[in-house]
Amino acid sequence: MATTTTTTTLETRSRKTNGHAIVTNSKAVAASQGPAYPDIQTIRDAIPAHCFQPTVLRSMSYVVRDVSMALALGWAAFTYIPQIQDSILRGVAWAVYGYVQGLVLTGVWILAHECGHGAFSLHTKFNNVMGWILHSSLMVPYFSWKYSHHRHHRFTGNMEKDMAFVPHTAKDRAKRRLIDMYLDRELFEDVPIVQVVKLLLHQLAGWQAYLLFNVSAGPDSQQKKNVGFFRVSHFEPTSAVFRPSEAIFIAISDLGLAIMGYVLYVASTYVGWKMVFLMYIQAYMWVHHWLVAITYLHHTHPDVPHFEAESWTFVKGALATVDRDFGWVGRHLFHHIIDHHVIHHLFPRIPFYLAEEATEAIKPVIGEHYHRESGSFLGSLWNTFTKCKYVVADPDVPGTLKWAEPKTK
């Protein structure tokens, strides 16, 4: 990375940018200690003003499209798959349905995510109503996720305060954990079968572990101190994850889950739990597999740093993200969330359908700080999971942590 020999003074202020408080450090930082970053206003000025103007009609058109596809797939599966006589072919048909429905419903999840950021429309109440409906239908606690996810955006890359996928340090590796059966992880962590099992657990249970136990969050990310391990749930209104003023909205999120749970129970009384599993639960598992993979790969890459709290700034953290490519699915079903995530972290109120234009507009401004990985998405998941184990201090850039080099055999 290029460096400069001048000294840059970072402004001392906390202000709102697109609904998120941006906190910048007040200390003078010698630019020779690391690369120079543009300020947030300079980046914003490069983006056409209309990119910040979502419209209800266009956003709702995607909701209608995605929900219609999901209902049509569900109807076709319920009507025709049980008629397949061969049990093996019927099982294959259900597996294909679950995969495809999972792709479609991931798109619905992402539209609710747009609502949570205020990128769905310019109307906050409308965004919250739509987001609550869409996320509740997928058994996602809308407001609970919204609040913790906003803090992830506010403190992305901050080793203390980020809410998602804060990496282990070399010191962390000395701790014995249940997932390693309290053994020294270096003894077996590179064994392929161990890596496969851990990746499967990561993908199948990562979302639920985050909601229940706030896993992968930074040590200073909670709103309350010195609480027990079971007081960090996204379902508890008085959880340490949330402020007291947010408790009523956590309860509203729980109400949405209760309503959806009752709908599934009623459905089971008509068609049985086996059909509910085949129609809904397997798609639910696919959806949250994709969401864990997408979020993980946006923030985990050998070239993407993390920062100690004293050296972190909003722009540094937002630019420590990675745009990736998932082909037609990423562009049309996943609503560009994979393709244009850097701009989303800088300005989360830009709607996904204007993210590409905004990304192209900021590239000349952010220069070498723009990260894009064009390789296989699923291949990157394996490579990243098996290589990016923990971070160490970057000797060339004080306050910055980089991924440790994988050990060579």
C-alpha cells in the first residue's frame, strides 16, 4: 500500500451519516504509519445525489416479484413433488426445491435488510412495517437484528466494538474452547475432516449462535457490562446487546416470531410436520447458510485488515470490506448484496439497485482501498475459512492487525 510522509489530523466529531453515527479519532496520526484514507464527505460528494433516493414503487416491485416466486415454487412443490412415485427421485426433487427456495427467500431476507437500513424507502415507519413482516416470515427478529446490525456497521473492523466476525488474536488461540474439545487447536485444526466439520457447524449453526449468544462480537460491543453468558440473546428485551429504550421493539420482534411460529404450527396440523420441514424449514436453513457465508466473506480476506480501537475510524472500517461475485444469482436473486458491499458499508441508505452506480463513482476516490475478489464464491468460503485463522499486529502499520500467514508444511 502506498504511504505518504505528511501528517494528517483526523477531525474530532460524532455526526450522523445515513442514519449511523460516525465517530472519528481526535489524535494526530502520522501518515507514515499507514496509508492515507479519504474522509467520508469527500467520498459522499463523488456519488450522484439520486443514488440516495429509494422509491417505494421500485422497492415494492422487488418484494412482489420475490414473494410471487416463493409462493409459486411452494405451490408447485406441494402439488407435484408428492406425486413422484420413486422415493429417490422424490427426495432429490425436495432437495432441489429447498435449495432453489432458499435462494429466493434469501432475496426476501435482503429486502428486509434494506428496510432495516432505511434503504427501502424514505419513510421510516413504512420501512419498519415492511421489514418486520418480511423478516418475521423468515423467523428473523427484525428490530433485534436491526439494532445489532447497525452497530456492526457503525464499528466495522473495530476489534473491540464490532458486532460481527471479530477475528481471534494470537492471544485468543491460547484459550481452550468447547468447539475444540478443550484441546490445543493447533494439534488438529488443519486436518481436512476437522475443517469440514467446523465449516459445516459455522454454516448451519452460525446464525442461531449469533442470535442466542452474540458469538463473534467484540468484547466491548455490549450495551451493559458484566452480564452472564445467557444475557446476550437477541430475543430478550433486557439483553445486554440492547439499550433499555430498545426493549419494547425487541418484544415486538418476538411477537412477530410468535405469530410466524403459530402459523407453522397450524400448518402442521393440516399437512404434518414433515411437510412443514420440507416446505419451510429446509429453505430456512439454506437462507441462513447464505447469510452467514455472505457476511463472513465480506469481512474476512487475507488482504483486509482489522484495527485496534485507538487506530480505528469509520472510513477505515467501512473500506475493510470485500466486494465479491456470485454471478447471476448474486445480481438478480441476492440483490447485489455480494457484488457491492463496500458502498453499502459506507452509505447503507443507498438502495441496492443504485449500488453499482455509486460503487463506480467512488472507485477513483478510494483507489487502492477498494477490495474486490472475482474468484469462486464457494471456493473462497473454503479457502478463507481454512487460511484466515487469526490476526496479528502489522509491523508496518501500528494499530492495524492483519491475518496471520498460514503455516507451511
